[in-house]
Amino acid sequence: MKIYSWNVNGIRAVIKKGALTEFINKHQPDIFCIQETKAKKGQAEIDLAEYTEYWCDANKAGYSGTAIFSKTPAITTVNNIPADIASKYQLSDQFGDTNAEGRVLAAEFDDFWVVSVYTPNSKGKLERLDLRTQQWDRAFLEYMKRLEQSKPVIFCGDLNVAHQEIDLARPDDNHKSHGFTDEERAGFDAIVEAKFLDTFRMFNTDGENYTWWTAWANARARNVGWRIDYVVASQSLKSRIKSAHIHADQMGSDHCPVSIVIS
């Protein structure tokens, strides 16, 4: 089974460019997680008859949003972080309610849960750093551990953090930049400490493997990027995960897809 994830940075734009059709035809994912749809279900003209679509829309038009397309229908789906966890961690700030931004979509299948996640950005001046690290990261991890009580979990998407220095081209320049602060990296440490696997690092420990590039200074062509998109899996699935890849050749977004093959 092939599970893919891609922050498309606007699904209507990717469709218009022809990139979504190109991607599907080339890779034929069994389950495809999407972040930053920037559209509600029905606003994008998608002709993928073999897939069942599930959407988690942001309340705000043209913003955020996640989706899962699956060849096998899900048993059930859950939108957003459950209310009791959201209330416990108070997921709102002056910029809005992160739990109303369509950031988490969970789909249950026979053997595991698959979760598409778009983690809040801490913002350029770190205005949202405390909410991101002290509230969101903790709430999301608690939710994943709750789901794991019933079945193993695969969560994938844009986690908006480069975990280690190997995960970005210029670590020395970015220790105080959003996406590479000590606080954000500690949030990923907590995921690892909770026995979740960074699947790409199971197979590849090399540098220069990135999933996002700024639009400035021809960064993508020069591969000056960040690895901030992940497929993360429960430890119990380790023996079933056969490979993990970054598909940097897929254009259409400032992010590229990431994937695993699981038996």
C-alpha cells in the first residue's frame, strides 16, 4: 500500500497547473493526504473516480484545510482535534482558533488510522510560537496517542519544523527562525520519545533531502530547502514499512510530496 502526503498550497492552483493529474497518474497512491487545500469540498473540480474524498475545511474561506483521498473507503473519519483536548490546551490566540482552521483529519482503516495534519506556523516574528509549542504540539500528540490506543497511527503532513540540523540547508543561520527554534524542535523530540517513527529517517540519513523551498533566490533549483513534511508512524508498524521517499521532482507547489510503502 502506498501512502502519500503533499502540501499543495492551494488545490485549485495545483489542478489548474495540471500538477495534480500528473502526480496521480505517475504515483497512483492508495491513500493521499493533502494539506493547505485552501478550498472547501466542492469548490475544486476533481475527477478522481476511484478515490473517496474526505475533507476538513477551515471556517475561513481560502485558508488552510486538509483532505484525504483513498481508494479504500474509510471506516470513519474525524475532523479536527477532539473538543475535550482542544479545550484542555486552549488552542486559540489573537490570530484565531487553530482548531477551526481545518488542520487535522483522521481516517480509520482496517489496520490503522491515517491522519492528515497541517501544523500552525509560528510566524515570522514568532508571534505564534507559544501557542504552537506549548498548546498545539502537546494537544496534537495527546490526540495521536489516544488514537493509538485503538489502532496504530500514521500521521503525515506539513509539521512546520525541521527536526535536526541535517533537515535544512543552512542550520547555522536559522536557530532563531520559525520552523527551527529549540522549542519547535523539542516538539518533534516529544513525538520521537512517544515511540513514533520518522519513517524517512528509517531508510535515509543523508542531508540535502528537503520538502519545502522558499520562492526567493532560485532556492529550489539550488536545493536550499527545509525538510518539514513527514510521514510518522507508530512503532508497532515498523516491520511493515518497506520504504519511504521524498519526491522532490514533483512540481506544482512550494512543497513536494512524501510517501511510504507499507505491507
